[in-house]
Amino acid sequence: MRLPLLKSAYVFSRRLIISSLFTSYNSPMGKIHKTKDAQDNTWDYQDVEPHKYEGGAAPGAVRRVLIGRAEGETDHVVRYFTIPAGGHSAHESHAHPHSVVVTHGGGQVLLGGEWHSINVGDAIRIDPNEIHQLRALPDQPLGFICIIPNKEKYSA
């Protein structure tokens, strides 16, 4: 009699685990944002609105939220930034870390009070509370993906 009970408990727990894997997101299925023209390196999307990147960034800097709450994501946010030629991001620090991958152009990043050259394909880790800034080269815009965790996990 114990064997059917153990088997039943195993089946129930397995179903519960599998069910939780598929219901942990708010969306019943994934989301794809299609670029308008993948060949032009602008990272413009058919259904993602560009927003002015303010707060100390150079005029013309743009931020796009590619994956976030609107897509049902609760753990992190995937954003794409475009900094105009000769421009810069905000000079700032935050309680949360950043993961950045350069996708277009080149420039410099300020980390730990020191400037470092960056180019396409470079991956950058910005630690929590680290003062940072990204600068584009004078003759070309800088594009990068920036992934941050849910900020609520880092708020006081």
C-alpha cells in the first residue's frame, strides 16, 4: 500500500514542479520584437518605442526597453541604448549591477575612475554603486545592450 502512495506523491510533486516552470511568467507564450530593418544598425523595432535617454545623457541619446514587464519578465530588463557620435551616457551610479554588450561603434567606458576603450563585441560588467559612463567616438554612434536586474530587489 505504501508504494502507490509514494508513486502518487512523486507524480504530484513532479507535476507541481513542471507546472511552476511554465507558470512563473505572466505571459502564456514568449514575445518577439522584430526590427524594422536589420541591415541599417539602428535597432529600430516595429513595436518598441524609443524614449529620450535623459538624466545627464547627451542630446539625441535614445533608450529602448526590449524585454521587461510588458513582456511578462519579472527578473530583469533588457534595454538597447544609442548614444550619438561624440555623445555620452549619464555619469551615474545605481544600487544594481549592469551587464553591457557593445553592438555598434566604439568609444570608452568609465569604470572605477578609469577610462577604458570599448569596441563591438566587448562585454562590460558594472558593479553596484560604481560610478560609470559610456562615451561614443567622435565620428560614430555607440550602440549597446544593457541588462539590469529588477530594481525592486535592490531598493531599500
